[in-house]
Amino acid sequence: MRQTARGPALDAGYEPQAPAPADEGFLRCVRRVAEERAPMRYECLAPEPVCAPGAAAPRGSARHRAWVIELWPVRDPATGEVVGVGTAAFDSSDQHAARQRLALLQEAGSCIGTTLNVTRTAQELADLAVPRLADFVSVDLLDSVLRGDEPVPGPVDAAVVLRRVAHQSAAEGEGVPEAAVDLGGMDTYPPFSPPARCLADGKPVLSGAGDPDFAAWIAGHEMRTARVAEYGFHSVMATPLRARGITLGVAVFTRSSGSPAFEPDDLILAEELAGRAAVGVDNARRYTRERTNALTLQRSLLPRDLPKQAAVEVAYRYLPAGTGAGVGGDWFDVVPLSGTRVALVVGDVVGHGIHASATMGRLRIAVRTLADVDLPPDELLTHLDDLVTHLSTDEEDLAPDEPYVVSGEIGATCLYAVYDPVSRVCTFASAGHVPPVVLLPDGTARVVELTPGPLLGVGGLPFECTELELPEGSLLAFCTDGLVEARDRDVGLGLDRLCESLAGPVASLEATCDTILKALLPKSSSDDVALLLARTRALHADQVAAWSLPSDPAIVADARAQVTRQLTAWGLEEAAFVTELVVSELVTNAIRYGAVPIGLRLIRDRTLICEVSDASNTAPHLRRARTYDEGGRGLHMVAQLTQGWGTRQTPVGKTIWAEQSLPAG
């Protein structure tokens, strides 16, 4: 029976001498053939013989030839005893090189394009090809590829300017000493250079020391001339990186002194490797473009500067997902409401990419619009739920080939809270969102227990409000699930860790944000993260004055007098004239068209706010009074004299408010 022995010469990184009596592996095979009296095969690599001047380099690997040695026992014809071992050596360099090329291509399938990063993909090509194919490899790309733009289809003509994104060297020591261009540097390839020729023709180019164009290219760059002279570069392959008919850049493979020149088979291998790398680079480029577009859209939809308001002190952080995931649909907002109240919003659209970002923008605008109507949190989420249902129906009507449409289903979560600094009550309503965490002034941190509602878009299910009275200085933390949920922990554990992070000593809200992110997030998050912190403030008794009024027209004069006395006590006599007119109009309307109980309230903060409430749900509206009409001009006058006015529904009726600037000084 024939046996095959592979010597240590075929192990990676081991280069033995040529088979000879001194070769231990060969001698062991000889002894085994003599002892076991059976033929064997021994395979090994041997150094290339020195070529005569002008002779072509032998075929095979870059530095070694492959040998197959057949060994068999030699028997005495008379006795049948083994008296020796016969050998026959065959040059198998071509077969060995073919196996090596096949192995390199198979490895390229798993080693190139492991990430959606253009630079990393280019570096993977260089790392794989050195030293198994070349002594030095460089990868240069068009600048448009790095930006994620779509390059011009087809080959690149004439001189081309490329940016070095990756290179690798077989030289010992750190760095890449052979490189004539630094990483990130630009290089201009003249039309006659091998890289420019391959880009113009769209085909790989084999060149070397005997090519006049190669010599002219080297001579035209001082640093490249020095490197070629120092390391003896004599053979070059330039291969275009092309995918989907688009040229992305060029990969240059080089061999230095001590290595044979490249052959046509090497050119075919380099073209295959470059083709696989080009697909990875193009995928990364397209991902970069979509991610950049989604980020741009998302940032344009998220609040840049939160509006000024007196109810809470806020800080926030927004972190898009890592490169492995697309941009998500997380959002947050702070919306000032009438009566110095404020709405705090955080939400999350299911999915990633431009589709999720666009949906997020539509929902955020809808929340702001509904907040301006001053709806209670549960009613606002009900309207938002109807909107998501309509959006899903609209998506189903789109053509299947519409860009960025992934399905007709839209899912989103939202947490909407309204804080009133006068009553110090915060009202929450949740649509399947992560509950907030509150840190009380005594240092106690806990999760706010909310009545969970369905996700937006489910439809037909109610949302419920939860009220929580907060001491002044309480800290509320709103977040999306990307902060508290991960593969190694569920939402409950994440919320516990958020409570622990809040409970520690901090210098400011900004520092608290950084502390929370550092404690809960890995280096690269797989989901978007939105974090909103709000420390509550309170309006004290000396900033609020309230009166209960009977339904009697005679009380209007008394209401004006009480307001004037209060403004005098606040040092706001200059605002008395306008405020009296506003109070007279609003109280008169409440008595004439509203129902008891009727209330009047003044709030002094960043502005002066006058509020009149009654038990009627009928909201007033502006109208144009005709020449002989006796009424209809009051609200028009209020609108002209104040910064703004409006109405909001209350559990027992409505409140009409008017806001005016405080006198200077």
C-alpha cells in the first residue's frame, strides 16, 4: 500500500533545505520505507536555484519549488529481503502553486469585506496579499469613494489623483518603510504609469524594470525613486478595483529583490483578489452614503437648541448606532406649554435607515403640533396612534420599487410627560416605551411605575395617565431602549444600572449624561441612544396669584383692581394698563359665555401670564367684527397687545391664557 508523508516544509512559515540525505524528514521516510516495506510519498519545498544572468526565473512559488519524491523498497530477487530504498523526484511546482492560489482565494472570501468600512476593507486586501503574493501592496481610492459618493461609471481616463488608504509590507520591523506615499496622502498617477493605464483600460497591467513606462513613472517621483533603489522593486501588477461597472481605485502589487518577477498566473490571481475587495469596498461605500444621508436627515429633524423655559433644567445626548447598524429613529424633544408648563418627549421608531429617520421626523412634528393644542398626554398619544395607523396605510399604497420602503408596517414607542412647576405635578403617558427614572432630592432613585400602553400603530387600545408629585430639584431621566437594553442584559437590569448611575454624586447635568453613557454603553452600540435629563424647578407663592370669581358682571372692575394691586406688589406697574385690558376682556367673556366656577390667575416668571378659567368646554376664536357690531373686538385686541394667547382644555372646562413681556429692568 502506498503512503504519503508531508514534511514540515509544507507547514506555514517553515522553509527547509532541498531534499538531501541531511534532510531529517526525508531520512525518516527512508527508514519507514525500509522498516515497513511499503512505498511512500514525500512532499517538500526547496529553495529556487540561482538563475544565470538573463535566464527566466523557474516556475513555482515566489522563492521555492515544490517536489514530490516517490520512495519504494528495493528487494533482493533471490531472497525477497529489502536491501535498499529507491527514490524518484518530480517537480510539482505548478500543481503546488495552483493549490496555493486556490487556498488564497478561499481565504479571501472570509478575510476581505468583514466590515462595512471602506478603509478597513482595503487594508484587509493588503494584509492578505503580503507576503503570499507580493512583498509590498498599496491600495489607493478615489476621494469620492471615501465620501460615499457614486463615482463616474466606466474606466478613468488620463492622469488620476488617488488617496492612499491602505498598504502592507513584508519587511521586518514596524511600519511600512517601502511606502512612497503616507496613509491618507494624495498621489497623482501620470497617464503612462501602470496604475493609470489599468484604470484607463479597466484591465490589470503587468509591468516591471524592463518597461520604459515603469522607469519613467518611477523617475518622476523622488521618494518613489529612492524606495525602488533601496528595496529593489522590479516587478509590478496594477489591478483596478471595479464593481458594478464603476471604478473605485487601484491595487498595486510589487515584488522586490530576492523574489522572482510576477507571471500571468499571478496577474489572474491579483485580479480575482482585487475583484473581491472591490465588491467589499463598494458595499461599504454605499453603506457610508446611506448612513451619511440618514444622519443628515436625522440631525435636521432632531432639535439643535432646546427652547428656553423655566419649568426644568435640561441636558441631553444623542448617539447614532455603530457602523454595524443603520441610523435609527430615536428622538427626543422639549416643548414649552402655556402656564409655564413643559412637555418632555422621547420616542423610538422601529427599524433603521432613512425610512426610520423620515418616520421619526413626521412623528416629532406631529407631537409638536398636538402639544401646541395643549392636549393631555393620554389624548395626545391617542391622536399619535391614529397618525401612525394612517402612515402605515399610506406605505402599503406605495409601489414596491419605491426607494427605502421596507414594508407597510410602522412601529414606534413614545413617552410623553407634562410637568407643571406651579403644582409640581408631572403627568406621564406611555406608548410601549421604556419608563423614566426619577432621582429625588434625598438621593433616592427609582423607576417611575407607569401604566404601560400599546405601541403606536396598534390601534383600538387606550392610553392612561400617571401623575407624580415631584419635590423641587427632582431629576427625571428619559431614554430609549438602546441605553438600557443589550445582549447581555434585559431592560429591567439596565434600568437598575441607570438608577445606580443617577444616585452617584455629580457636578452638573452635563456631567451626569457622560457618567450614564460611560456606565451603561459599550464602545460601539448596536442601536441609537437618546438620553434626556430634566431637573425640576418650582414657582413659589410669591410668583403666583389666584382668585376665584363669581359669575357677576360687576366683579370685572374688582378683578381689575386686584390685578393692579398684585402688579404693584411685584413692581410691575408699567404692565398694569395692558394687563387690566386683558383681564377685563377675558373675565367678561367667561362670565358671559362660560360657566362657574370662574378663576383668575397671574404668573410672574420669564414673562407675565394671565389665565382665566371656567367650566365651559366651548373655546373662543378670533373673528372680524363688522362696522356696527357691538362686540367681537375683544380677543382681537388681546392678540394685538400680548405676545401670544391661546386656550387649553382642562378636566373641568377650559383655560384662556395671554402672555406678555415683562417691563424692561
